[in-house]
Amino acid sequence: MSLKVAAIDAFSTEPLGGNGATVVLLEQPAESVWMQRLAAEFNQSETAFLWCNQGLWYLRWFTPSCEVELCGHATLAASLALHHWQQLPIGIAQQLQTRSGPLRVELQSSTSAAIDLPSGGLKPRSKEPWMQPFQPLQQWTSDLGYGVLLLGSSADLQQLNPDDPCWANTSEKAWVVMQTCSSGWDYQLRFFAPGLGLREDPVTGSAHALVAPWWCEQLGQASVSGWQPSHRPGGLCCEPLSGGMIRLTGHGAILWDGLLRSQPANPSAQPWLALHPS
């Protein structure tokens, strides 16, 4: 027996750009240990696992080292993969049950989708001595466990070192470092996540969902466009919705698809069904 699997480069119009995610279509509810081992094998920033049960789609995300509460680019990748497997028509909204609640997704074309993610909100954080070299204008934390630094427009965001030990020596799981952008985008950011086993995430949907409402407020706009100048750059559009949700719109490209010749040894449905409130 084999499972369908695809690699999608999310938030990019072309393969080998943006943020890569592997998507696995399960025929039964896999156990966490098997999914974690597979995510480590693929070694993408996230591997997404999809399972359909009684008409409901369930989605979980794993980095090479841990399961995560929220992942934007792998949700976009999962949506495009479902369309590729003829499970999600263009223009028909679908809800995916996740650890962050039900997330609405809708294909706009075979290569683009809109996904709704929770924002979580920014909480002011005190400035610490290690931040001084970056000279942040403001700093925050969040319920996601992401810290956020706002840098001045003169700072060189692309010169920041993902291996600087400062990103790992705090209580936050990851750091979003952002500033205004003058090259056709409203703002830009980078995302360092040693607490999630990631040196740098190339294009991070959950990070943009977190900071987009702040940028909308600062710029007086209903929506904003964000850019991530990483080693695999990419961008997306962010529109705050009611109820603290953010609609992210972006493109993706299928890099490869095929069959996975492995099956979960001990199917376990309960962790999956717990994603959907009864």
C-alpha cells in the first residue's frame, strides 16, 4: 500500500522559491511518532498531514523536530495539494480542522489560494540588553510564542544572522524581525525559530497573520502586502477579518508528487478527532 504525497513551494509563483512543504494524504489516522519520523525524513520546515473522516478534513503540521500549533505556508500547500488530487474545487470554501481551530481555505486558481489564520495579537514586551545591537523601535510577544522586533527603516534586515545565539536564548519559540519596505510591499520581515527546530523559516504565514493587523492600523489600510527577504524570498497579501482572523492570499507551485511506500503502524484517531469540537 502507498500514500499520495506532494511537495509544494508555497508563497511563490515558481518552483524552488518561497517556503517548501511536503503534504501527505492519509488513508487512516496516523500516530504522532510516525508523522514526526516522516517529517524528520523529509526535512522540510513543515510537513502537513491530511485525513478525511466523515466528510471533515483534518490537518496537522510537523517540523523536523516537533508538532506545531499553526503553520500558514503548509496550510496553503495542503489546499493546493487537495486541488491537485481533485479533492478541493476552485471557488469552493472548505474548513480544515486543526490545533488552532477550524481554518477556512478557498482555491482561487490551481496555483493560488486564500487561507484564514488566527492572528493572536501583539503584547508589549520589555526591552532586554541583548536587543540593543538591533536598536528596536518597539518589541512585543504573543500567545503563539513568537517575539517581535520592529526595526527602523535604515536597518539592513537581510544582513541579520540566523545563527546568532540571541534568537535561542529567550523564552520565545521564535522571533519575527520586521520593518517598513519601499520596494512595492508595505512591510518586510524575517523569521528565526530555533525553538521550533528551524534556523530560519523562508516565508511564514503565521508570522504575517500575527503582525498584519498592526501594519494595517499604522498605515490606515484595509489590507497590506508583506515580503520576506530570506534565502528563498516570497510575499503574500494579508486582510484582517472579523473575529481576529486574517485572510492570507498567495501562490504556490508543485515541485513534485508521488507515492509514499510507508504506512502508519498504529493508527490512532483520538488525537485527530480532538481537533473538532463536538
